[in-house]
Amino acid sequence: LAKTTQPISMDSYEGQEVNITCSHNNIATNDYITWYQQFPSQGPRFIIQGYKTKVTNEVASLFIPADRKSSTLSLPRVSLSDTAVYYCLVGVRDDKIIFGKGTRLHILP
Amino acid sequence: DGGITQSPKYLFRKEGQNVTLSCEQNLNHDAMYWYRQDPGQGLRLIYYSQIVNDFQKGDIAEGYSVSREKKESFPLTVTSAQKNPTAFYLCASSIYPGGAFRVTNEKLFFGSGTQLSVL
């Protein structure tokens, strides 16, 4: 399991672009990078997944450099409803899917 | 609609009582998972199952039990041995990639959770 490190919390303002970076120095060849979003009292929701370079969907973009030792989740023009916890997951440990503490993103008006 | 359903939404347990949380999915996923979340914390894995009639312990299995008799169902029992059961419980399912060269590209689909409290 690649250990992931992401900021504990971040603040931003409505309309801004938010970038959350996750470090995973010991990522393995067979590992994908997956991001989830969780609102209070709800289950996490899959946002985006990638292996290399850039992935974009209707919600976010995921940037992965060539060495794959980090990744950046980019949320364009955030709104108050983007206030949530964002989890970066890389790999498994003995087939277990392990969540870290995530990044608490707080969007201010 | 395909999805994963947890019930009940709220559950209260008396001391010494076992309670069972339900989790059902109609996504035809092989793998199912149970996580526990304490306030302000991340998710911790309790049990997981990759195939019917088989399951493995996660990081905090003590005081919990599960069964996987059907592909669609993965109920969690919180036993009286679990001394601090108050938490938010989340069930998830995914396709299990498997294979000799196992890629880690599971996408977990979560239920809406069960809040368990002790009376």
C-alpha cells in the first residue's frame, strides 16, 4: 500500500480553483490513484481516477506527473456545496482498501 | 435504479445487546466492505468480502461479525463485545479486479450509512 500524504485542511473562496495535492512516493506499477468526496453524514462518493498524465470529467481534473509520486485533484470554480472531505487512495494493503484522514476543504463565501 | 442500500438509518443499542446492520446491493458487484467512521475521523475497515461465502477481517474486526451468504447482501452484526460501538457505519461495494497481476483500480460505491448509538 502506497502511503499517502495530503493536507489536513484547506480554505478557499467561491469561484476559485482549488488544487489538493496528494503525495504517494512508493506507488507501485499496478496502482491507480482514486479520489473520493464525502459530505457530512453521507458515504464517500467516487470523483475521479487516473493512472498517469491527466484525467478530466464533469466534476474535476486529476493531474499526475510522469514519476507518479504525487497527484493533484483540481476543482474548477468551487461553490459552497464543494465543502467536504476529499480522500486520496492509492493501492491496497493485503487486498484491503484503506482510507486516510483526507483533506477537509472549506469554501468561504 | 442500481445502488447500495443500508438500513436502518439510525439504530440504538442497549448494553449487552447484539444489533445487525443491513447492506444490500444490486450492482452485481463481487466485493463488499464495511467501514466505521468516528466523528471527524477517516474511515476504518472492519470486514470485507471478495466473493460469496468468504470474508476477511479488516483493521478493526474485534467485536463485529459478518456473513456473505448471497452476492447481494453483507450484513454486519455489532456484538456486545464491541464496547464502544457508537459510530457511523458505511457499507460499500465494488468490482473486484483480481487476476495474477492485480491492478488497484476499484471504485467503491457507498451506501448512505447507519448511525449507531448506545442507549
